[in-house]
Amino acid sequence: MSSAAEFSWDEMVPLDDLVVSGEVLLGRGNVISKIDIRNNPGPYPIYSSSSKNGGKMGEYGSFMFDEELISWSVDGGGYFFHRPKHKFSVTNVSGYMRLGPEWDYRFTAYSLQFQHEYFSFDYQTKAHPSVIREFYLFPKVPLPEQQKIAAILSSVDDVIEKTRAQIDKLKDLKTGMMQELLTKGIGHTEFKDSPVGRIPAAWSTVNLESLLAEVKYPMRSGPFGSSLLKHELVETGVPYLGIDNVHVEHFERKYKRFVSDQKFKELSRYAVRERDVMVTIMGTVGRCCVVPTGVGKALSSKHVWTMTFDQEKYIPELICWQINYATWVADQFKNESQGGVMESISSKTLKSLLVPLPPLPEQRKIAEAHRKTSKVISEKSEQLANLINLKKALMQDLLTGKVRVKVDQKESAVA
């Protein structure tokens, strides 16, 4: 089997041929258990099958390698990683690849990652060394050109990682800022104890039900899920919202399910309004967002609680932030689930949720600080998305040979 990617290189060498000739060595890692790690603590990273955090699963007192290699996930999807020279180990659910002198490690890792997008490995179809050697191809490219392509892609990766780090830092700053503003407020000097912790003396603590708008059905979820409504769904029409539309402080406008106008009229009590707060009560429980303006008509499923708040009492974004992040809300949810993981959120649990209540003018100032910080994070996130798209385009051009890079004599001599 060969890669489905289309290449313009003059020559592509099957990985199997390189293994047979000895130019590439494939191997598996060692069994390293949690007990082993506990009994032999140390500073050396262990890489396993996860694609998260670079595949790192922990640290160990011993190491298998002190060299540049490529590793990949055998059990977790077959993703490839470039491992620069350092002391590390890989577990038995990972493989490692040692290259001959004609191949640049970074370039090869990028090429394998690019080809990986055309294959599907999972926990049933595992990427064993004996399997991947039949799948992948190596472009026969002069080493200086490999190195230059790797340098170009690495420079984009560096910017991507710096941008991710900036976003993570901004999110941490936002969390700290909101925790501070919603417990200490702005300019207060006197504080008191409350069920949600220390708050300004001028504030009160109220349950969420008291903040709901005086409308018919201020808290609602649909009477059934999409599986029970399946025969009522249509190709286009009024969006039928579910947990896939509700993310942490983000409403996803990509709609997958629709009902007719007639069905919407029949179920209008479950309609979603602009500036409503939506909370997931199935799947990943407790994700919360505010319905943005311009959504228009939409219907809520049974997997989401939709709440309409009296905005002269509490600003929806602040309620939403607390449900997503606030320690006092997490503590109440934990108590409700007897210390375990919340499997669902009842209307009773939400209605009885206690929150601090600043005066509305102070809420507006807190909400403005939240808006400004969220805007910066959103702008940075857009930059990150553009960088990721740029990298994909560069990989498509540079790793297929569609666009060749020029290597001058000085670069070739250094290589």
C-alpha cells in the first residue's frame, strides 16, 4: 500500500525498501509501568501513545536514547514526532525510527506527518512497525534541500507554539482577573463571608433562579433528543441545537440538524433567544455559552438547558463565565454529585446555584473587562488559525515537491 498523497518528486522510495537495505531502522519501545516510574523517579521524559503534550506521559530515572530520532504512536493513531537529541525513553505502545545519513530527521518527520493525514490508524488498526513500512514513502531529495524545507516549516512551528503560549497565558490571566473581579469587585475595602466565599460587604448572594427573566419558560430543554426527532428533521429550516453548538464561552454556528417552520411553531416553548445562556447537560456536562445576536430562530434539544435572564439583574456573560470556570460553582456541582463526576445537571441544581450579585453598574464594568480580554484572546486565536492554515499550505507545496526550494552553494557546503 502507498500513500494517497500526490507527489511531484522525481523519486519516492518505499519505507519497506529502506528498512530492508538497512538505511532506516524501526523498533518498539519498552514496557514502562506507573509502578516502574514511581520506583525509579528521575528527570528523563517518557513518550507514549498520546498525541497530546508531544506524547509525553511522565519522567523516569533511566533513559533508552540520547540521540535524534523519530517516534510514533503505535496504539494511539500512528502520529509521528521528531525527537531532537536528548535523553528519553519510549514505551511499548510507541515505535522509534533511526535514519541513515541521507535523511534529515525534521524533514522526514514532517513528510511522515503529511502522509499520515491520508491514513487512518486507531486502537483496532495499530501502526506496528511491520505495518507502517508498507504504507509510507520517502522522497529522494538532496539533503540540503531537505534541511531547508525543514527549516522553513520549523520556523512556522516556532511562531505557532509562541502564539499558543501567548493564548494560554492570556486565558490564565483572564481566569485570574475574573476570579478577582467576581469576588473582590472594583474599589471595595470592606468584605464579608458568604456561601461562595469572601465578597464585598455591599454585595449579596442569590440563587440563579431569582435572576431569571419573568417570561414564560425562562429555563427549558427540548422534550427529546435528535434520535427521537429523527423522522421530523429536514434538510434545511430552523436550526435544532445540541451539545455540539455549545462550547466554553463560544456558540458554534455550524448547524447540523433542522426542523420545519411548522415543527418550530409546535415546539416554540423550546425556542432559543438571543442573549440566552445555554448549558450542556449531557456529554461534557456544564459547558456554557451565551447565544450571540443574529442567530435568528432556533430550537433547543433535551441535551441543553437554555435560560433567559433578566438582564437588569445579571449580565449573561458573567453567569456563563461562572458556570464554566468559577471555583464556587464547581464546588456546588461537586457537592451535588457527592464528590463524583457530574453525569447531568438537573433544573433544580441550576436553579439553586448560588452566585455573588454585584450592583448592575459594577457588573457592567466587570463585563467590559471580560469583553476586552476575550477580544484579545479571540484575535490571537484567529492569528493561530491563520498560521496553522499557512503551515498546511506550505506542507502541501513543499513536501510534495510541487514547489522546490533553492539551495545556494553556501547552504549546500554547510550541510
